[in-house]
Amino acid sequence: DEGLNYWGGAYNDEGHAVVQTYDGGYAVAGTQYSSGTQYDLSLVTFNSSLVEQSSKVMDFAILTNDSLPNYASDIQQTPDGGYISVGSTFNGTDYDALVIKFNTSLDTVWTTSIGTEGSDDFGNSIGIMSSGNYIVCGTSYDATNHDHDITVWGLTSTGTSTSPPIYAETNNGLHDYGNYAEQTSDGGIIIIGTQGDDISLIKLISDGDGTYSADTGFSTDGFLTTGTANNDEGVYVQQLYDGNYIII
């Protein structure tokens, strides 16, 4: 091992995502159980030797008060040297996907919640598009059909939601979870998650006007499910240099 570090408070601390920073260090996003009753979003940066440089704990819910839980699921460093994180926040009624833009000093630049009233919405990954906008992959609970659906939302570089979602899965009677999405070399989007007991892979193509549709060339209808006779989960996908994909 080249380095090892532990950090946290008097309660449970969880690291959910790490990204290497432009200076060779690292940034970690996660959750800190900072009191006897509350989860808070946590962001910590380190240098290349894993010595802690700065940290931020956010104990607030953007729609109500500061006594409700907030979680961070993913983080990316932005071209300006700051950071963009995604997770979820409880607004007092249901969960919303939570996106926060930080500057290099970990001060908040803007905060956005994404979700449908009466539905639980969770942000699991965030990606930076070539346009400078963002894509959030996550899961929405359909209160009408009582199942979970894979959803991808779009955000402008200033945090404005480009509603409706870029991709919203239609009801198929299964519990489906969106775990990760990234832009592909052709300007489209690749999405990975879970459909029922199988791995779900979805390829979208750009229609050239800021909208997307299923890529009919990816499989018979732009969708691929794969797995075994057991429970399988799609966690992460990355496009390779030859244009193919590798998944976990």
C-alpha cells in the first residue's frame, strides 16, 4: 500500500465515491452520521499522500430545515477546479435527488433538488457532458404503479433542471434501479442499472437538439438485459477506446 487514512467523527462515516483531482490528490464524497438522529452529506479532499486538506459537512435539507437526512452518492471535479456532487435529501415528505456545486474552497456555489412531488427520487451518479451540462442517473419510485424506475435527469451548468428527464423508464411491473450513466463518444449516453433480477444496459443517442432516444443499433430496441438465474446487479459501465463497453 502507498497510503492509508481513516477519518470521521464520533458516529458512523461512509465514503461512497472518490475522484482523483487535477493536482494528483483525491476527493471523497459520502455520509456522516453526525448526531444521534441525522445523516449529513460529507466531502473531504486529500493530497496525493492521503493527508487531509479540507472537509465540508452539510447538515441541511434545502426545502425544509436542517434536521433531515442528506446523502452523497457520487462526485466529480469540474473544469474550474471545483466539485459537483449528487445524492439525495429528504424534504419532509419524500426524497429528492440532490446536486451541489462547490468551488475550490468547498464553498457552495449552487444547490438543486430534482424530483416529483409525492415520489421518492434518488441520485446515484453524476457525469459532466461535453457541453458543460450534467447528467444525473438515479431511481424514481412510481407512486402510481408502486415500483422503482431507472431515470436520468439533465442539469445545465448553472444547476437548472432540463425537465422532463432525459430518460424516464416506463412502467414494466418490476423494481428497476439506475446506478450510473456517462456520455459516449458519439454524443449519446450509456446507462447501467438493474431490471428486476437482471443487469440492465440502455444506450441513448443524441437527436442533435438536446434530446435523446433509444439507440436501435445497440440491440433490438436500444436495451439489453443480461444475467444469470440468480440476482444480478449492474453497478458501473465505461466505454473503451474501441467503442465497446465494459460493465461491472
